[in-house]
Amino acid sequence: MPNHLTPEELSKELGMERDQVIQVCLQEGVPIYQGKIDKTLFAAQLQASGVAAPSLQHH
């Protein structure tokens, strides 16, 4: 399973809106490199910020 996903792929996987994914990246300093986001880094930052996505709340 790929770890670097586009904002669209990540939003589908986490049950978030694409715009929310990009907003979290910008606010929390998660890099978007060549149009892809590191899923592990994004998920860790999301949990640390307290803005946990529905699919991350049970982990």
C-alpha cells in the first residue's frame, strides 16, 4: 500500500474533504511534495493537533 498519496486519495481514505486535507497540511506544516502527502506523517500530525479524522479515532 502506498504511503504517499494525493490529497484526493488521502481524503477518501480518511473520510475527510479534500480541502480539509490541504488545510491541515498548510496549518500543521505537513509537506505536499510533488502533489503527494506522506500518509503516516499526515495522520500523526492530525492526531497531535486533535483534529482526528473519523477513521483515525479508533486507532
